[in-house]
Amino acid sequence: MDAVSFDARLAELCLVHPAMAEPTRHGADLADPFNAVAAAPAPAKQSVDELALFGGPVAFPEPLHVGRPNLGDRERFLARVADLWDRRYLSNDGPYVREFEQQVARRAGARYCVATSNGTTALELTARALQLTGEVIVPALTFVATAHAMSWQGLTPVFADVDERTCCLDPRSVERLITARTSAIVGVHLWGRTCDVEALAWLARRHNLRLLFDAAHAFGCTHAGRPVGSLGDAEVFSFHASKFVHACEGGAIATNDERLAERIRLLRNFGFAGQDRVVGLGTNAKMHEISAAMGLTSLEHMGEFIAVNRRNYWLYRDRLRGLAGVCVRDYDDADRHNFQYVVIDWDESRTGLSRDQVVAILQAEGVLARRYFHPGVHRMEPYASRASAPMSLPVTERIVERSITLPTGTAVSAAEVQSVVRLLRFVCEHADSIRARLNRHDS
């Protein structure tokens, strides 16, 4: 595909005016995207000596992050904060929290949404409201909070392997781990790719288990045409600042179960069922109004954020095509995605450099690529020391040793994406010289 036709295709994919070819930069006002300032491309490296890791100039003095916050319209956010200030209504199930819950429920295709202080407390509340006991089956290829939240509720996470293609729970691995002590399956929609929901739901029904999904990466996505948020007994979202739609810090539970939603609401607010009436154990996991104000502001620009993510994803994918040993993980064209993560599979046997070596090179240049999710939760404490720890999860371990997550979002311009690609191509083309330099340094 030539450059002109590819750029035209990008405009079509982004569903935005061609003038939005460059997104807003570092807090520029998304309400006026046509005034966005485009970053200049980083100078190309001419020799291995120019790599920052070897003392050369840094390609990106202002670092590129994987999850630098998308900000939306400053004035809309500040107007909401001013309204809260004037009314002195900052917390305790205020109007912005209720509006945020309504909007999240609508986008998630769920009847109910309960906003929380963060995604981890949302997982904890859901586990307790579902009255889980004993063991819960979870992937090790996830952020550690998935397992920690279960452990914090007195449950034992049992780690299953994942599917090579989706990087989500492998139902065959899950089935082998089900015992009389198992009370739930906790799937994770990793990097916005959804689990095999139908197979997991079949297992849950067959064994009388609860089915919960950690959907921290998948807000705005669909599975088989259904919005993420309408699947299983409940789905949990994170609205941490690193997520493409965020509330500075926050989380939410989406469910179609009225009784479950009511139990979660009680648990979220100390067990209060009315003024001076506590009906059971609870905690404080409420979202406050300023977080909800940020969340509402972010939701107003959700389409623009996805458009930028989509454009960056397709730029990476097109420009890295044909580079031996480097493959951008794809998305299922049959579903809708938020494109918030760009993950590449790095094959050391073909590139000549290890994944960790290339991450070190990128980070030295100001490209803050991440090894999500290394080394796998089953290799972290307290899980690795347990007698029940799995000896091996071969697919999980293969993925965690080969994955690199690259910067994207509205803080990363098209020119910067292409500069990152050029840097990766340079590294691959000079892999032998770089490896020799690194080996001399290590010795």
C-alpha cells in the first residue's frame, strides 16, 4: 500500500476529519482538536554509537509513555469542579457519580453500574458480594491486582494458562483446575481482547461456578456484538489515569443482576442501607465527585481517544510489517476495540537481540516501552512460594518473555510513532553490532 492510500485509509479508520491527522499534544484542548500541535519526528540514528544507551543523544527528551493520561476538555472539567465547589458536594453518592454510573452502564450494555474508588476495590467488592469461597481460577498473565484482590478477600487464586492467540484464559486449562473447592472463574480481557466467554460460561454452568471478568483493558469493546460490561455475573472496569478513559482514579462494576448491584452498593458504603442503619459489614470504596467529574469529561471524548489509538495502532502495524521477528498483536475484526494497547511479539531468534535488551535500548531513548506483564503473577510473591504454585504455564511464560507494549494515546503523535518504528528498524538492522557492544560491556 503506498503512502497516500495508507494515509487515506487511516483517515477512514479513524472516522475523523483529515485535519485531525495529528492528535492533541500533552494537555492541548481536545475540544478544539484542529489547533493541535504536531511533534516533529525524532532525528534518525546514523550509527550504533548514536544510541543513547551507548552515550548518544536521547531521541525523545520528553519521554513517550504507554499510558500517559488523555485529558479531554480542560474547561469542561474545571466547570464541573467549580460546580462542586459552589455546592460543597464532594462525595457520598453525589450527582456526578450517579451520572457517571448511568453513562458507564449505557455504554457497557448493563442494567446497573456501581462506581468505586478504583478497579481493585471493585474486584474485591464483587468477590465478596458474590460470596466466593475457597479457590478462584485466574490467569497469571494479568496485572497483579487481579490476584491480589481475590487474596485480600481470603480466596486462593489458582493460575490457569492462556490461549496463544487471544492471551486470555484457555478454557481447557481452566477445566483441568476445577475442584470441589472452586467457586469462580475470573477471566481477564487482556489488552482489550476478550476471553472465550461462551466456553467459560459453559464451564461455569456445568460446575455451578460464578463467572467474573476483569475488564480493566476492555471498556468500549465488544464480544460477539455484545458490549463488554454485559457478560458473566459481573464485569469490573478500571478508570485509573493510565486507562484511555479515566477518572484520575476510579473503578466500576457493571452487572445485569439487581440483587448483586444492591449488595455491592451496601458493601461500598460501610453497609449503610439508610441514615443510621447499617445492615452488614462494609468498607469505604466510594468514588468521589471530582473523580466522577473527570470521568464524565473523559467519556465526552471517548470517540476521539479511540480514533487516535486506532490511528497509532495501524501506523505501528503497517510500518513494522515485514520486519523479521517483530509482529504487532492483532485485534479481531469482528468486534469493536478501544486500541488502547499496542503490543508487539519480539522473537529473539530472528531479531538477534533479546526482548529485555531492546526494551533497555528504547527506554534509554525516552521510549518508555513496558514488559506487560512480566514475569507473570505466578512468579510473584506471595504466590511463587506457595506449595500449590504451578510448576509451569508454558504459553503464559512464552508470552511474558516476548511481549513489548509501545507508547500510544493522545500524548503520542503520528510523527512520534513513525520515529519509534524507525528506531526499532534501526535496532534490528544493526542487531549484530549492538549485541557485540552489549556483550563487551557485560564482560
